[in-house]
Amino acid sequence: IESIEEEGFYGLKSLIELNMNNNWIKAIKKGLFYGLESLKIFRLNTNQIHSIEVDGFYGLGNLTELNLGFNKIKTIKKGSFFSMKSLLKLQFTINFIELVDEEMFNGLSNLNEIEFSANSLKIIKNRSFSVLIKLEKLILKTNLIEFIEEDGFFNLKNLNYLDLSSNNIKIIEKKSFSYLNSLTKLDLGSNYVD
């Protein structure tokens, strides 16, 4: 499958799980998933997705799990996930994402797990994940992260698992983890910390 026409899934009101992995889909455009209001699990991994339009997942308000791994996503536009208030788990494993900021996560107020393994992240900027107040698990392993700004993990008071292994971290700045009061597991293996 290379493309989906607008409202291509219209009428599938009872569909709970949709697997579209291993296809040739290149872009997520607004209106493609209209009519899938019961969908809970959506797998779009291993496609050729390089862009997600603003509100590209409109109509998937009950979705709890979304896998966008193994694609060609480089940036995530503000508002891409705005209508996805029920989403709990989001995966971006093996893409080309270089930067994350709080605006790209607007609408994901209930997200509790996000994975950015094997991307091109170089820095965790201040407040990058601050709107994800219910986040419990953050996986950032196998990136190019060299630096975490002091407020990089601001507002992540529920985070209990953080994986920063296999990055290029050389220095841990003062108070880098000061907001992570619930953290029970931290993996910093295979970095360059002195």
C-alpha cells in the first residue's frame, strides 16, 4: 500500500486494532483515519513515512497505542497529535528525529510511555517533555545525545524509567535529574561520562 485516500476507512466503526506495517506509506495527511473512532492499537511501523500533517491523526481520539517506528520521520510538527488525548504509548524507534520540544506533544496529556530509540537526537532542551505530565517511561537510547539542559526533564514527576544508554553523554550537568522524584531505574550505560 502506497497511499490511503481521505476517509478510506470510513464505516469501520467497530475496528479496534489496525496493522499497516511493512507498506510504502509516505505521509500522514489529515482525514485519512476519519471513521475509526473505536481504534485502540495502530501499527504504522516499517513504512516510508517522512511527514505527519498537523492533526494527521484526527478521528483517532480513542487510540491508546501508536507505533511509528522504522520510518523516515525527521521532524514532528506542532499539533500532529492534538486530538489524541487517550494515547498511552507512542513509539518512534529508528527514525531520523533530531530534536524534540514540548509543543510537538500538545494533546498527549495521558501518554505514559514514549520511545525515541535509534534516532538522531543530540540534545535534550529545556522543557522538551514538560507537557507529558503522566509520562512514566522514557526511552532515548542509541541516539547522539551529548548534552541535557538543566530543565530537560522538567515536570516529569511521574517518570520512573529513563533509558539514556548508548549515547554520547560526556558530562552530567548540575541538577539534570532534579525533577525526577519518582525515578526508580536510570540507564546511562555505554556513554562517555567520566
